[in-house]
Amino acid sequence: MQTRFNPFELRNGAAVVGPFMRDFDFLFQGLAGHTGRHGNSFAPPADIFETEAGLTLQVDLPGHDPKTIEVKVEQGVLTFRSERKAEPNAKENARRLERGFGVYTRSFTLPDTVDATQVEARYEHGVLTLTLPRKEESKPRVIEVKVQG
């Protein structure tokens, strides 16, 4: 008798392709830009908003010391880096550790319309907000229509 393959089928209380599905999910989370560890660094999630004035980028960096946050623009690439350190003796006293610690870094290629010399960074309530203003020549211009006659 032939049976149809069902990846969600349970056998003996366990999914048939459990480990495969976890790996598959992890692969697509990485492609979709979700957070993930790469070596010793961690890429935190970012939200990007566009307005007439330019772009705003917001990144969650809870528990980071603002003094450790470094933002730089070099050759059209915006990069921020920060490090969140574990509490002293955390591993010795912990029963469970789920929060991430280590170096957090992320880079973005800036569009030609951004004025890289005017980038501003603000850290408030665990959120890093980067303001990327438009170049004057890339801002929309309103052209007056002259009426003759």
C-alpha cells in the first residue's frame, strides 16, 4: 500500500522530519534577514523607514552600554558595532542563559541620495536610532507653473 508523505506526521510522538525542518527554518530565517549568529558576532534586527527628509534606521540593542556603540560611514557603507557583556559569574550561577552576549554588528550600503556627512545616532530605551538625511539635490522640488495670457 502506498502512503502520501506528510512532513508534519507524528510517529511515536515525534515529527518525522523534525531536525530537517529546524535546519530549513534556520536557513530561511537567515535569508529573510532575521537575527542569527555568525562566528562571534550577532546581527540584530533593524527597521528602516523612508520619509521626505531621508531614512530612519532603528535597531534593538537592549542592555548595551551606549559608550560601547560605534557608528561609522565609510565608502558609502554605514556600519554599527556594539558589545554586550555577560554579567560576571553568570555561567557559574545560572540555571539557564537565553539572552545573547557578545559583539553585535550590522552594515548597510547607503543609497546615493543619503548625505553621509549628516548622519545622526541616538540611543534611547535600548533602541539605536540612526537618522540619514537626504542630499539637498535629491529632495523633491516643487516647480511653479507660470500662467500666461
